[in-house]
Amino acid sequence: MRAMLAENRLHPSDFIWPLFICDGRDCEEPIGSLPGVSRWSIDRIGAKAKEAAALGIPCVALFPNTPENLRTERAEEALNSGNLICRAIKAIKDSAPEIGVLTDVALDPYTAHGHDGLIDNVGNVINDDTVSILVEQALVQAAAGADIVAPSDMMDGRVAAIREALEREGHQNIAIMAYAAKYASAFYGPFRDAVGSRGRLKGDKRGYQMDPANIEEALREVELDLAEGTDFVMVKPGLPYLDVVARVKDAFGVPTFVYQVSGEYAMIEHAAAAGAGDRDALILETLLAFKRAGASGILTYHAVDAARLIAG
Ligand code: PBG
């Protein structure tokens, strides 16, 4: 009877699995602050995507740990059609053509200063110059075979500019998932380790990411990105922002994704390791909470674990 009456349930198709890419051959680099998550070299990334596809996960999200010497003030490596992301897309399409590939549009894995955009000499992000680089970055990813481009930088006007460029270049089947309401959060630490930007980040991202105090602003951000032509919107982080997920879904009724971010993942892993709760139950309960709040899908480092748990 409980199953008959359940208002929400989890399915592997709810998940998008973030994967970190590193340079080199036959490499697995465990990420200390993200227990159980590793960076994989290009020659091993296809197998990870295949594993996800076999479990019914429809999409992976790719993030690079750009080699030190390729990080510059103006993030030129983001536009290199032979960069880690572009090579990873091809490797994944070769070994698991049925899985979708989502790529992050933002400059932080490529800048020497770790910010998502260009910065001026006092450290403020330069919105409009950044947008033109993001457009080029999205086009490079699209040409390499990305199915969804996901601007995570929080610059103003980038969705419209990316949409226009994709149309112009004949990429009308590529979707945009805008990180529409992305907060300046303390939960991103392990991710910044994973892409190697933590140590180099000067200052913080409060100049372009949202204040955790605000929810009306989240609705305005979502409205803008929709007006500019995004196909999906995203709220990030996840569990501490379930109210935002619910409000966005109620207000707009559009596909609303949520990112259970690295710090949230780490909290669950550390809590379980310390005996504070059952790991599998913590994973499934938190993911189900996103569905209850109205999320259409969840980016989660637990995607493969959760898909296995659901399959039983
Ligand atoms: C940056 C980006 C971040 C995440 C995804 N894209 C971090 C940040 O804004 O500093 C965070 C994801 C996570 O913590 O799991 N463009």
C-alpha cells in the first residue's frame, strides 16, 4: 500500500552524473575532499560513461582539471578544440553513444585566478567581455559533440548570446541548461579541489553568484534566463535550497534541475563514515527530497550508487 500511495519515486533517469577529467594515460586520481570520487583520464572516461548508461542514467556532466601550465589570465585553453573536455566528449561518444553529455560553460577551470570570468585589476568580474568568451567556449563544446551546454558562470546576458550563436552555427539541436539560480555557497569546496581552482581563487564569487539570503532574486534570475532562451533551469546548491527549487517550479512550470553539490555529497559521506546514519538511506532520502520539491532531475555524485540502490 505504501508503494501504491507514494507521491514521488526515484528512477535512474532522474540523475545526471558529474565526472572529473584529468590529463595523462590510464589515470585515476582520487579527490581527497570528495571521498569515493576520482578524476579519470580520457582513455578511462568512456568506461565510466558506459557504466552509467548501463544503469539507465541518461546524462553525464564533464569538468576538467586543466594542467597548471595551461591556466591563464584569459582562459585561452577553454577555446582549444583539443582540450580535455572536447577529447572526453569524443571518447564518451565512441564508447557510450546512447548517453547524453552536458558540458560546463564557465572559465574557472582555465583561469590562473580561478574565477568564472575575466577579472579587472581590482578583482571585479568583467561581465560583457566574459560573455563573448563563453559564447566561443559553448561553440567549441557544441562542435565537439556536447548535447547540453550548461553556463554555470552567472554572467548576465550569456544565455541569449549562446542561444544566438548556436542557432547561427547550425547547432539548433543542442540544449541549454542555465545555472539560473546559483548561490555564492560554502558547499563548493571539494569541487574546487577537483578542478584545481581552490588554492588559486583570489577573493570569493559573491560579485556574480547569488546571496544565500535571497529568493525573490532567484525568481528574477530564472525569469531572465528563460526569456533569453534557456531550455532548462537549475538551482544550486541543492538540499539547503529546496525552498528555491519548489518556488521556481511552481512559478514557471519549466524543467527545473537541481545540483546536489560537492559539499553536500561530502557531508553525507562523512556523516555515514562517522556512524551518524546509514549511508544508503541518507543517499536515497536526500535524493527523494529533491523530487518532492519538484525537481525534474538531479546532478549528483551519488548517481551511480543511487541507480544501483534503486535497482535493488
Ligand atoms: C564553477 C562551478 C562550480 C560548481 C560547478 N561549476 C563551483 C563554483 O562556482 O565555484 C560546483 C559544483 C560542486 O560543488 O559540486 N563554474
